[in-house]
Amino acid sequence: MKAVRNVPPGGVRVEEVDEPSGDGVLITVLSVGICASDFWYLSMGSKQIAGHEIAGVTDDGRAVSVEAMFGCGTCDVCRSGDRNRCVRGPLDVLGMTMDGGMSERFLVPERALVELPAGLDARDASLVEPGSVAWHACVRGQVGPDTRVAIVGAGAIGLLTAASAKSMGAAEVAIEARHRHQIAACEQLGAGEPAGVYDVVIETGGTESALHRSVELARTGGTVVYIGVYESIEKWPYMESFTREVALVPAIGYRGLGAAREFDNVARMLAAAPDLADLLITHRFPLKDAPEAFAVARDKSRGVFRVVVHPNDTL
């Protein structure tokens, strides 16, 4: 079968690989999103098959998305639904330390499969994974009907965070955007520019300046949730948060069990708002054009939110 292999420091190639075998459920992959993390994995030297934002169809006909944080499945935190906190988490990373799903077929633990609701096409459902990261950040910030929320960073994660906060009934949602296409997308979502201070500020940019700006936007006694992954940071906003008791709360991944399964919540959100996929998936490519897809995803001047590769679709 064909798959997309990481070729560090910054490229990928399409190659023939063995069919997956072993325990798990085999899916025919229909969509895989390209995330900023994919470029980080390349910079770290990964030579694995790329891709962690995955959706497809099982051999028995189920349309599914894939929780990319498998966890060990047996420890206490995994059994509680917190696979994002499993000790194996930093070691078993799809597309970085183990093969991801940007391939024609992919083998998945049953526990990591989430069936899609009616109204959500598997070709759009690669958005469920980044959407669940955004949803989890809102949960960590305890977003609710009386909450004023600001988001720093208007990429795909930022926009999905805004959609999640709105789904949770936030009283106000604002996004700080930099680029013209981002501002237009924020307006389409009904999210204005930040003004004043907010109960919860969610940082999605992954930069030191974005973190400091998030603390500035938080009210005294408010909360900053940071999703961003910082390769290096010279000055943590210690004094700014300390003097106003602004809580700095990390959010990594998503929960995955029972009623608290955040993938299900996001899948329902996307099914109920099909315009979100149209807004966020700005470019689509067949598997053979994956190198071009990665080049487009890297070039923010093209108005990119999410680039999606379709391994079993010639488009």
C-alpha cells in the first residue's frame, strides 16, 4: 500500500510500505489533516509515517475518527478516560515516534475508534481530532454560560476553540487574529476582536508573545489555558499572573471515556454545523500529492487553515 513518510528536516515522500498487521481494527483511511505538530515532528528528526488527524471506514462499514492518543489502555489514568495523561503519552506519538495514519490503510486499537454521527462525512472528520484538543481546552477552563472567553491565535485550533466555547454557551467569544483571512473567518463565526478582560483566555499560538498576551487579557482571578507547545521560552509570565492570581492551566489532548468522551462532543458539533468544515478545510489533496500538500500547509500566506490529504480519493 502507499503511505506518506516523514523525510526530515522538512519534507515527506510517498512510498510503498507493508500492509499493517497485528491486533486492532483495520480502517480504510479517507482523510488526514496536516497540523503544525507534523512540522515539529519533522524538525525533531522523525522518519515515521506521518499523520495523526485521521478518519476513515472500518471493514464492517463504520465511519470513524481516530483518537491519536492511544495510551497503554491498562493503567489507572487510561481506565479513567485520561489517556492524554498516560505515562506512555510522550513515548507513543503518532507520526513522530510511531507510524501515523497518512496511508491507504491504518491499524487502530478498538478503544481509539469513535463512530461518526449522521451528518458528518468521514472526508471532513479529520477535523474531529484538532477540534477535540480545542474542546478539552474549554473544559479545562470551565467554560460555561456565564463565561467571557478570549482566544489568542486564529488558526484552525483557535477557530475550533471558538466554536467549542460557543457550543458550551459562552456569554461572549472573541479572537485575536493577525491575518486578513483569519479576521474574515472570525467574523463568519461571530467572534469579534478582544476588548477589555476575560474570565477565560485560551492560548493557541504556541509562542511566548501569545502566552504573555493571554495573561494580559485575563481578568484578575481569571484563567489562562495554554494549548500551545513551546520549543523554548525565555520569560514565563510569572509576575503578571502572580500579582493578579491569574491561573495558568495546561491542556493536552482530550479525554476519551464514556459521557466525557470529547471526540463524541466535537463530532456532534461538526455534524450540526457543516459550514465549519467548509470554512476550515481550505485545501484538499490526493495521497500522491502529499509533498505539495505539506508545502501548502507550511505557507501561511495562502490563507491556510487546514490542509487535508485523502489517501483513497483521487479528487
